[in-house]
Amino acid sequence: MTEQEIFNKIADMIAERFEIDRDKITNDLNFQNDLDADSIDFVELVMDMEDTFGSEIPDDEAEKLQTVGEAVNYVKEHQN
């Protein structure tokens, strides 16, 4: 899967979960600062990503993901 395909899937998840306009989602979007995501929101997003991309994201790794771009890079580097 390409980086753009990964970005599109993650952006779609974020748009749906946080009810944000899909066009406003960029690699620089910060989950906590820009989306005001609390820990439950973020855990649910990570679970969606695990289901969508078929790989587990350990809690200690998930905690390091602060932006959409970091999430995209993580998935790209760990895809099966």
C-alpha cells in the first residue's frame, strides 16, 4: 500500500470519527492539539487503524504518534 493510500484511509477514519471536513486533514494535523482528541478517542482511532491495516500498534508506540503524518509513516513502516 502506498503512503498516499495509507493517508487516505487514515484521513477518512479521522473525518468520520471527529466529524471534521476531510479536506482539512493534513500530515501536520495533531491529534491532541487540532482535534482535541482525548485518550479514549485516540485509543479508538488506533484500534480502527489496527483493524484497517491488519497489524497491532503497541501502546508504547501508539503514544508516540502525535500527527497524521507520524501515523501514516508508522503504518507504512510496519505493514505486512
